Amino acid sequence: MSEKILNLYLVIDNGIIEEFRACSYEADGSDEENISFLKKNAAHDFPASFKFDAPVSNFGKKMKYKQFSRLEKQGKQFLLFEEIFQKFQVPDSPLVCLTPVVDGEILSSN
């Protein structure tokens, strides 16, 4: 059965999340195969990925990576990607690969 999977990117400059990016695929493989596929394609997908605004506070400030990391430790980081999930029409709990792009360097592990 085919499912939509996503390569997600967290673009960070000087410790601030500047934008999110995403690229989607329809895939048939196992979760392990699909994660491997996403990791293998992370660097290649980044330049053509769709751009999304970074989260901002009520005061108009962009989120620091440290704040994102706290959400990640609580398992709540994917709440920030709702706009992306809606755009790509993915089901609840989609299979994703989240790749940080720090100061212009894509930190992917193949």
C-alpha cells in the first residue's frame, strides 16, 4: 500500500530557525526502506523543496533552535509542521525524515 512520506528540513542560521522546507514522495516500501530512501535523498531534495515560514512568537520573534530542541524532547516538535502536513495532505503520524540545515550545511546521514 502506497503512503506519502516527507523529507523535512529545519533551516537554522546562527541558532535561529529561519524556515522549514519539505519534499514529498509516494512510497510502497517498509518503514526502514522508506527512511533509508529519505535519508539518501535529503541533500538532493533540499534545493527544490517547498519553503514554509518559520514559527514566530506572539512578539514576532523567530524560534531559537534551543526552543525547538525542548519541544523535541517532549515529542511535540511535529505540532510545528501542521501547515506542511496539510499542504501535502498526509495522514496522522506520517513517516518523515527531519534534516537540519545549519548555517548553510545540510547535516544528513546516509
